[in-house]
Amino acid sequence: MAEALVLEEKGKLSLRDFPVPDDLGAGDVRVAIRTVGVCGSDVHYYTHGKIGHFVVNEPMILGHEAAGVVLEVGAQVEGLKAGDRVCMEPGIPDQTSRAAKLGIYNVDPSVQFWATPPVHGCLTPEIVHPAAFTYKLPDHVTFAEGAMVEPFAIGMQSALRARIQPGDIAVVTGAGPIGMMTALAALAGGCAKVYVADLAQPKLDIIGAYDGIETINIRETPVAGAIAEATEGWGADVVFECSGAAPAILGLPALARPGGAVVLVGMPVEPAPMDIVGLQAKELRLETVFRYANIYDRAIALIGAGKVDLKPLISATLPFKDSIAAFDRAVEARETDVKIQIELPDA
């Protein structure tokens, strides 16, 4: 038994003792958790009790964006040792599956992903995790930054799917955490400029403080008009849809240049209409994103090299004892908040 943040059922959280699996296999590491980010999917399970066909039918530990310290390693583990500062990739695929062999283990139907029913998450003092999905952090990268690798990996996956060419112009619709991560990944991937569109000015102010990013407040300016003006009517080379909002999805063809790319990153709550003829008329390449694969080492390298600074996106850090308050604040969806994190004590 160990203390954990448990989603008992829709709308009910408890911080209580809970049976946490702790058997250390030969290829596993035991990690003391230090920092965990509060993700939108965690919040959605809290408020709705389900995401699609993933339904919370019994108590589940939340949390999947984590960093910590290795306490113990299994007999066959190489490259990691007690005391190493690490972050963990939360999805564990069947490494013998066809998807894994194709290098697309993120879409392995049997993947075990933290805090996705019925798999428990990591908001508890210690976890056991495969060493193959545990990554050392550079000495100067903090635990807080390490816990940001997981959402940044989604942005990285999006940038890779876009096949960015040096000097491309991109537009991101939606300035939530994933939209911001995608914008930063697009810059790191070679874009000359990234336009970020949203209706929350405080969020636009945060992402707009980065060099190479310009913002569009869609309450004041239609995004299609702003992009047309910025590109002399040509359109963006790459469009990343990160809001999941049906009107934004319907309006995608108007943002892209002929022969450009559209990357669907945000997930609509319900099926959304699409302007297929609009996509066809420009022969737009359509890409989709689901989590990430083979990205963590690249994301850590960029952060470690100082190419991407995620620290300004951390809005608040609350202690583990206030985990429920952290989730309740996330539910509020304050326009000034990007990422809320929970810090566990150094035992």
C-alpha cells in the first residue's frame, strides 16, 4: 500500500492508501516520483469519467507526465543506476507486436498507458517502470522540465508528421498546452515563423513572448484573413489543428497553401465535419497524431541543448498533499494557466 491520488469515480478524487504494484522485474527500474504534470486527459477523466471508449469503472491512480530519481534497477538493466534523474514515457507497448516492429508502437492496440483505464498512473511516491521507457535527464534539466517532456513529445510528433522544411511558415489553431508545445516544436523543427490562433488573450501573451511566434486573437481577427495577409494570400505551409473545435476543423483548408500539409492534433469530443473538397482543391496532405513514438530522446536533447525552454509554460506547482486542489484548479481552466504540476516530497 502507498499513498496515491485516486479517481474513485466521476467527479470524486481521494488522496489515500492504495495497492500499488511494486514487483521489480529484471528489465525494470524503481523510481521515486518527484514531479507530475496535470494533463487535460486526467482532468477529463475526473470531470467526465471517460474518454471515448476508455471508461473509469473502478478506482484508478491518475497522472502520466512524470520525472523522478531511480531507486533500484533490475538485474538485466544497463545504462541506468540508482540516483539517476529520469523521466518516464508512460505508454508501454507489446514490443513483439506488429505495430512495435513497424516503429509505430503508439498505435499498438495493446499499449498500456498510465492513467488510461484500467491502467494506473504515477501520482504516488514510487513506481516500477520498464527501463526501456525510462530516460536520463541532463544534469541541468529540472524535474519540472522532465515532467514536461511528455506533452512536448506530442508537439514533436506533430512536427515530424508535418515533414517541416527549413523556412516553412506554420499556423497553430488552439493555444492550449499542446498547441503551445506544437508551436515550439515546429520552430525547433525548422519553421521560420509560427502563427498561433486562439480566443484567450492571456494564453496568447504567454506563447507570443517566444521569438519566432506571432499570435492571432480570433475574437478580433478571423484567422483565415490574418494568415492570408501574412502570406500575401498564399497560405501557411503547415497547419496544426490543436483545438479540437469543430469550426476550426471545418476552416482548415482556408489556412493552408496549395500543396501544403494539415496535421490533426487536437481531439474533438464528438465527430466533426470536414471540408473534404476544400482539402482536395488544394491537394492538401492530411496527417494525424496519436501520442508519440521514438520521440523522448529527441525531446530531451532539444530541452537539454537549450533549443526549447518550457519553463515559462509552468503556471503553478502544488505539493502532493494538495493534489486534489491542483486538479480542481485545472478544472477551472483559467486563461492564465498553461501547465499545473504536482511536486512530491524528497523522502
